[in-house]
Amino acid sequence: MVLENWKRRTIIKETFPLLTALAAVGVISGLILEAYKKTLIQYPQLLLLIPVMIGMGGNLGAILASRTSTALHLGIIELTPKNKALRNNIIATIILATIIFTLTGILTHPISQILNIGNQLSITQITLISLTSGIIISLITIALTIISTYLSYTHGLDPDNTVLPIVTSLSDIAGILIFYLTALYFI
Amino acid sequence: MSNKKTQQPQIDELFQIKKIVLDAFPILLLSLFGSILAGIVLGGMENTLEILPGLIVVIPAMLDMRGNIYGALGSRISTGLHQGLLDPAQLNDQHLRNAITASLINSTLVSFLLAIIAWLILKTLNQQAIPIHQLALITLIAGILSGIILTIIVTTAVYQSYKRGLNPDDIVGPVVTVTGDIFSITILFLVAKLITGGI
């Protein structure tokens, strides 16, 4: 006998609507990319940064979200600015973002040189673009995570099921937009 | 107050900034590595993106979908192993087959729908786009191919880590983030070239 929640039909029925909705939200990020395609093709080094910009906000959000919701369940965290556990989590997320996005800039420049992807932007420009947009993205991701965790919790939903899809898809859009605006500023 | 005192060491231990940073850093670093590899492929796609208007629109969703579908598959299999529902020594199992085919069906349907949604929005906004059948064929074939590859990678990673006494739940996330981006972008790129006669 196959268990009910391991039936093909059940699995698809439970996940398909959310997956489709997330794909539709992903199209918004794609439209932003399309709108800025000229700049991206003119500076292919920026293309190199895109998967990082798309993924990393979500990754940071995922770590913060799962820690925050576990702590909420355990009753350790209250969502107030004075809560030490929450504050430490936020500070840690910002420190991680700073390290990762600095590394991104420092690593992508030599790679783009070696593989002949482009050399219009200097290592300082790429690192500044990556770090500045990364910090802004992580601040937005933190806000999104806390707000959606709070709203799920007060509405009686389990943050473990709701926060992650919301944070990853929305931080994508914010990530692409901020990345582009930051890149324009430093080019 | 006394309650607060007894809780304090636990909080300090769980939520020390240094501990959070050290716990999360290796996984983020791995995922950075995967994303940079995907970025290298994307950086080499500039010509393809230029001659195929509309293709770039599906890229963020294709990247995210892989994680959403195959990350979920991995944690489902891992739960199944933990519960004893799946036998680590036996891959020929109805539950496992169901979970895998459900993921592949999801990935096929959503990839196809993604192309339709993206194309309709592009047309509504009066933007240039390649014909709908080309875009749909590209995302569909890329969705199926990268789905098969990621299924093999995720299933192998979960079963192998379980057999070696590691917790597959800790392995699934990093494996999907590192391999998902790179495979979905590379396959999308190759299929796009194939469909439009570039290869």
C-alpha cells in the first residue's frame, strides 16, 4: 500500500499551485532583466554576477527564516527590536552578507579576465557593485523575513511553510532591481 | 525573572553571532561557488541572449524552480528514509518512484506554463520575443533534462549520505543549490542553441 501523502496525485496537487505562482513571480524578475538587457550585454561581467544576486538573498533569508521560526516555536524569540536573539540573528546575517558579497566581487573579476568574459569593469567597481547591492538586498531580505514570519505567526500559519517561498521569490525581484540600479551608479 | 536566568545560557549558545556566522558560512560559500559557475555560463551566453529576445525572462524562474522542486524531493526522500518508509538498500520502490515522477511531472508542467506566462506578458507589454512554440520548447526540454539530472544527483546524494551515517537533511540544501544553478543554466543554454539551430 502506498501512503496517501506519497501518491503522485497528492504530491502534485499540494505543490503545483505554489510552484506555478512562484514561476509567475520569477517572470517579474525576468522582465526586469529583459528591460536592462542592453546594459548586461554591454557589460557581460555583470551577467556573471546575476545567479549570485538571484540566489544569495534567498539563501540568507532561508537561514534567517528557519532560525527565526524555530526560535519562535521554542518561545526564545519575540519579534521586538530589543530581543537579543533576534538582534544577533540580524547582525549575523549582515556579517555573512558582507563577507559573501565582497568575496563575490573579488572572485568574479579574475574569472572574467581569464575566461575573456569582459574587462570593462575594474575589480574595485565589481566589488563595490556586488557589496553595495548585496548589503541592500540583505537588509530587504531581513525585513521581508521578519515581516512575513510575524504575519504568518499572527495569522496562525506555520512560518516553516510560508516564509521561505515568500522570501526567496520577493528577494529575487528586489535583488535584480537593486543590483541593476547599483551597477548603473558605479559604471 | 528566575525563568529568564535559566534560559539565558541556552539563548547565548544558540544565538551567538559567531556561532550563527560559522554555521552558515560553509553552505553559503558552496552556494556562491555554484552560482559563480552558473554566472560563467551566463556570461558566455551574451550572444544567445541577444539573438533570442525573451529568453532572459525565463532565467530567474528556471533557476528558482530547480531549488523549489528538487530541494523538496530531497527532503521528502530523506524524511522517508528517517521514517523507515524507504529502504536505503532498495532503490526499486513504489514510494520513491512516485516522489520522483511527481517531481518530474511538476517540473515539466511548470516549465511549460512558465514559457506561456512569460510570452503572454512580453506580448502584452509589446516587447520583442521569440515565437511561443520556440520558447515553450526550450523551457520544456530544458526542464525535463535538468530535472532528470537533478533527480539522479539528489537521490544519490540522499541515499549515499544516509548510508554513510550522515543526516541527508544537511546535505540536500547545499547539493541542490550548488548543482541546480549550474545545470539549469547550462542545459537551458544548450537547448536554446539546439532549438534555434545554433548547434
